[in-house]
Amino acid sequence: MTTRQYARLVDSWVRLIELESAAYGTHSLRRTKVALLYKKTGNLRACQLLLGHRKLESTVRYLGIEVDDALSISEQVEL
């Protein structure tokens, strides 16, 4: 599936449930998925891998969290 095909599919889903299509796109879904994963598990490494980031700092910035908070949360989660 091409990027454009995926974007059209997302747009059709958004319209189908009668949301404002300009407010939702493929990138917002990407960000939401990873934010929910981080919130549930606190696993920054998993988020980093899913996003394809080379640096953990990029993932932390992408999620909009503080580095110290992220590390604190990660240390509290048992895997």
C-alpha cells in the first residue's frame, strides 16, 4: 500500500465516523498510537523502535515528555 493510498483510507474512515477530516491524518494516528503505548507501558525503547528513531532523545521530544520523567517512568515498569 502506498502512502497516498493509506492517507485516502484514513480520510475515508474519519469521514465515515463524521469527524473533521482536516484534524486527522496518518501522522496524527502514528503519534497517538505511540503515545498510548508509552502511557500504558512506559517503554521508551519500544516506542523508539516503532517510530524508527535512532536517538532516544528524538523519541522523548516526539512524545512531548521530559527526559527525566521518561526515565523515571521507564524504571518503574517491570518487563
